[in-house]
Amino acid sequence: MTATTDAGDGRDDSAIQAQEGVPLTVAAVAARLGVAASTLRTWDRRYGLGPTAHEAGAHRRYSPDDVARLERMRHFTLQGVAPADAARAAMSADPEDLQQAPSLDGAPGPSVPHEPLLVDPLSLAAAAMEPDQPRVQRMLAQEVREKGIVRAWTSLARPALSMLGKRDRSDRPGVDPEEMVQAAVLTAVRHVTAQAERGHHARTGAEPRRTVLLCAGHDHRLRAHVIGGALAERGVSARVLRAENAGGAADLLAALDSRGARVLAVLGHPPGAEELVRAVAERGDIEVFLLGEHPPDVWLPRVRRVRTPSAAVEEIAGILED
């Protein structure tokens, strides 16, 4: 059951009742926080964040201070703080601080210091399944800061996606754990790329011009974006080309020329890759890299094979730096 809306000022009944000191039911508090009633019961059972007063023979109701603690708990978890840590912070707050607890109806809340997260593929997969998007993004961002975008992909995101792909369970409508992890990876790549481009422009006053074209089908597109982000860190501009839109050899050569590209990297084995690779390599002025375990069966002098993203970044950047 959802709270009704007051026609006078747009606030829901639970907000008005909380401000007036009226104890609230589990359903009213759940509606106010935007969580399931079962979540409130879990927080009560695990962390002691339940109603502090209870009259015999009456349903348990939340006091204004109880609601304030829960709002603080909810704000912290939305910022990516682990539930146990968020509960400790909410429970340890002074009563006066609770009166200024972050509001969930648009009022700004206090800044939340982010403690380092325990990051591993299983934890990332679990956060995506909850789903807890802020925590997923924080985990990716922390791993990128500490290890770089390629390591964050190979040691964290890719194993988590593999785990999620093998699970035998259904998802609630609107919840797609794999999509959430993929979106977090793309967000991290955008941040890395923008930061690298700003740094390059500050140092040189110009945009990176050494362009790499990364051609990838759907199954390898995310890895192509990761490699592009890592190349940006090395001062190399990259673009990701959808293999299904590459067209014929003439179209691909025109795309390379329009970008001023010196390198074509083909990820995986998209349809028609052999013809495209041969046409580009035989022209003689563009280096070709075939990335992955099962590349196209093309053996020419200007065609190199690289299996891992980190090796691809090193070799491509090395050629362009010569």
C-alpha cells in the first residue's frame, strides 16, 4: 500500500505524520523510504533498526527518531555504503544529528565519507543482483583508481559477468544484473577517457590525433570500450566501430582514412572479418591487430595477434609512440 498525496503541498501522508510526531506503521515507513516492508524487518532483525517502543497488544510503530535513523540508513546505502556500515553510522548518530538527517524528499543530506570497499567478483555480482547500482559503480570506480581500467575489467568485471551469466535464477522485471555491471564499466571508461583527454589537452593544447579503430561485434563490444579507455590513458584516441555496421572493405578503408587512423584492431571473429583484414593489411599503411583467442585466419606481414587486453594496449600504444 502506498501513501496518499496531500493536495495542498505535494507531500505524502507519512512525511506529514513524521513531522507532526505521529508514530508510523511498517507500511508507511516502507513507502516513505521507497523500500519493501521486508527490508525494514531485515534491518530490524540484523541491525536493531526497528521501533524502539512497543505497547502490549498493539502493532509496532516507528517514532520520529526511528524514522530519522532509517532515513539516514537509506541515504547511506544509496550512496554505496555497505548496509552494516550504514547501520552503525545511523545507530551511532546523536539525537540532535538525527533531526538534520538526510531527507528522501529532495532536501540535501550530509556528505558521506566513503570507506574503502572490499572488492571482488563475487561481491560485485551480489551487489548487481540486489540490485544496488551505487555500490556497483563505487566498486568499479575504486578498482579503476587502484589498478587501472584494464585490470578492473579483467580481474573484477569480467569474472563477475561470467558468474552472473551462469546463475540459475530469474530476475524481477526491470532488474538485469549483467546490464548493471556493463553500465558501470562503461561509466568508468567514460570517466577515464574524459580525464585522460583533459590531461592531454592541458599538456599540449590539442586533442589526441593518433586514432585507433576498434572493430567489434556485440559479444566483444564492452572489451573494445575498455581497451579504448586504456589507450586514452596513453594519449591515444580510439573509436569503437560496430562490426555489423562496418560495411565492405571500401567502407572500412574510408572510415579509417576519415579518422586519420594508423591502426585497426579487430576483436573476436565477426562475420566477413577475413576480407576486411586482408584489404586493410594489403594497402600497406595501416597496422592491423587481431585480438582474442580465435581471431580471423589471416597471416600477413602487417597483421599481429594479441590475446589479452593489456598486451593489446601496450603493443598498439608502442607502435604509435615510435
